[in-house]
Amino acid sequence: MKYPIGIQTFEKIITGGYTYVDKTDLVYKLVSSGDYYFLSRPRRFGKSLLTTTIEAYFQGRKDLFKGLAMEKLEKDWIEYPVFHIDFSSADYTNPTTLTNRLNTYLSQWEKIYGKNDVEIAIGDRLYGVVSRAKEKTGKHVVILVDEYDKPLTDAIGIPEIQDANRALLQEVYGIMKRADRHIRFAFLTGVTRYGKLGIFSAANNPRDISMSNDYATICGITETELHSYFDNEIKQFAEKQKIDETSMYNMLKHKYDGYHFCEHSEDVYNPFSVLNALSDKQLSNYWFATGTPTYLVRMLQKSDIDIPDFEDDLMATEEMLATFGNGDSNVIAALYQSGYLTIKGFHDNCYILGFPNDEVSEGLTRVLIPNYVTSSTSDRKDLDIIKLRQLIDADNIDGFMTQMQIIMSQIPFESNNQKLIEANFRNMLYLMIRATGHKVSVEYPVLGGRIDVFFETKKCAYIIECKRNQSAQEALDQIDEKRYAEKISAPNKMIVKIGANFSTNERNLTEWKVD
């Protein structure tokens, strides 16, 4: 089997003999049901493949759809002029990048459909080429925009560039209203949903199908598709791992499944990770290996949100999940839209959110720590975590507490906001322990109270009580007063109680005592 890893073009997948998970029934439903659409999905989730599939359909490429659902559904195969803009693979922190990219597209199209020298502005040139395409071909045009939001997310924290990029994008997207009579279909994809930036203020607002039950599985791989397309490969995977097939499916499910894009969504697997895992025959954090958006790291560092809460149930309204942009502090929306949180349930008109799978819960901790600390090299950061894991695995208490102190000393607690400092302290305790591969609970509930930090190794169960600007002994005393050790279940393990103090002045662990 040929896995289409890194291949985002429908034509190349089909002509190259790569495996294609057929989504063309949903594509047909989309193109035959409306005119203007927007879809938000996490990175590496198949948005570009979907866009090029739609492009091939509107180009009348019947040959590419042989044997697929679309072949039976479509009868006419009309060819339309297609204007496909792809904003990926460019850095928009440079003030001229977006203008240059748009000029490149417009120049190519003007060679085909002609140019009017009085058209100078980006919006005027686009309107001109669209109207001439309609006039020249006698067919309405199709507009496809992939990663529509990248010029904005790249420029988060650089307001002058983001404002300039927004103004240009308003001209581009305004074509959907200005040239409506010339347009057959328009489709935009992206990660974030910039509801507050007004980039569609001059446009016919596209229908947002990001949380539509009808299109919940239009990107990604479902459980049924995994069995239908990859069953033989998973059997081979199981043989290599020396486990049965059912166990292999369960491992894949826990590692890569669990995405839900609406209240009643079927489970969706991360396609990029699944294809890589099947190709390599190993379970790794492939999605995280491709990088974490820098804007997310910046938002988390400036937020007082507790990352350990992601292990539990977070509540959010649909409006919250659809709100992002222009300095918006809605970290939950950014994390959901980017794929780090997903819908786990629905209660009292609110969505319940959490980590979708083990790849995300494990990978996020390992990715965030190097971005929180300021070591001179990435190798140094990795070595710090490796050493911490070795010390924890060896139950070297003073050793791993000292190592956490060393790592924490590298964190630039730039804010003077005490709430933010404390939140970052809790986040770092969680991240450091979680990154070593140990399950860790923060605010672990027991009868009569909550343990600040609780985790287990093979031999020990650790109860850590943290105080702020007090003493380690006071923290240790509280463990005894609350009788936490008696209230946890850790059979055949030594209970280790640690009292620790965090100084907001020194912004680090300053003292700990062990019992």
C-alpha cells in the first residue's frame, strides 16, 4: 500500500496510485447544496486535500474520480474557471509577503483572462479577472482559499502587520459579495475562526460548516474507514508488535482517535498520524513532530489558564468556540480550533472539552516545556527532561525536586500578575512530571480535600502539597492534618509526602521537605 504522507493534492494521490479515503460523497453534497462555505479544521487534517478534490471536481476531471462515489453521483461534469489561492508555506510576518503572494496569483490569472491597466488595487484586479473569466468562458467562477487565516495568525503580536494583512484580505474576501453574480461556488479553509476581525464584512458571509453534523467527517479518518481501507495493514502492524489485532486497534484508538467536531460527531482519527504510524509500524507523536503554532505558546504563556484542567472536563459555549482573533484572550477557542482540545460531550447547552487522545495529552507537555524555558539550545532542554525522568524513575526525591528547580529557573516569568505567576507555576509542575511519561493529577480530589499534585512511579505514590510564600513544613503539616495518605489507593507502594514552597519573589521552588 502506498500511503499519501505529505501529499496534499488529490490529482497526485489518484494518479500516483496512493490510497485515497473516499470523501467524494460529502464533496458532492457540499457542492450541490450551496454557494459559499467555510471549514475550520486543525493543521495536517486534510484541508488542502479536500480543497484540491473540490478543485478537480469543478475542473470537470471525471477521469480522477473513477471508482469513487462521485463517479455515480455526478452526471454533467461541467468545467468551470477555478481561482485557487493557497496561503500555506509562507511566513506573513514580513509586511510585503501577502501583497507579493496575491500579486503572483493575479499576474498568472491576468495572463489567461486579460488585464485592465486601470485596475490597480488588489480587490479591483481580482474583480476584473473574475468578471473577465465569466465573460470569456461563459461559466460562473469557483473561488477556493486554503489556509485563509495564516496571514493573520502569523502576525499575532505584530499589530501593524496584522492590520495591513487584514485590510488586504478584506479586499480579497469582499469579492464574494462584489462579484456574486459571477460566482458559482466559494470555499475557504483554515484553522482559526476570526469572527471578530471583520474580514468578511464586505463579503457574503460563507456558511460555517466547522461544527455541522453533516460534514463532521469530511476530513480525517473514521473508525469504519480505518477498518475498510487499512485492515490488512493493521494486521501486519499487530504482528510486528506481537499483539492481537483487537489490541492493535485499541492502541491506535487511544493514540490518534477521539476528535469530535459537533455534538453528535462520529469519532475521527488524526489522518496524518495514522498514515505515518501504519507506514512506520510504530506509535509516535507524528502530529507534534511537525511543530506547534507559536501563537498558541504565546497565548498560553500570557494566560492564567491551568493546563492540568485539560485532563478533566472544560466547559465552553458554541459562541466561545467560534470566537478568536485580534488579541482575543480566548485560549480555549484557540486550543479547540487548533486540535489540542476536542468535544467530549454536551450538557446544559455547553460543550464539554478535553484532550482528544494520548498523542495530544503526551505531546503537548513535551512541546510546551521547551517553549516555556529559556535554555540556550533545544538539546539542553531535552536533556533536562531526560534527566528529570531518570531521577523520577529512580525515586531520587531530592534529585528530581532539584532538577525541577533547575528547569523552573529557566522560565521567564515576565508578568508581575501574581495570579498569572501562580498559574504558570502549577502548569510547569504538571508539564514537567507529565513530560516524563507519568500520569499526574493536579488538585486530585480525595475525601475532605484536594491534593495539589499526585503521581505514581512503579514503587512509590507521591503526594505533593504546595504553599506560596510560606514554608515547606506548613505544606507537609497540611498533608498530615488532612490525612491525605490514608485516603489514596496505592497498594504495594510506598507513600511519599512532599511539602514544597514556591516564592513569588524568587519565582521558583525555594524549599521542600520529605516524609
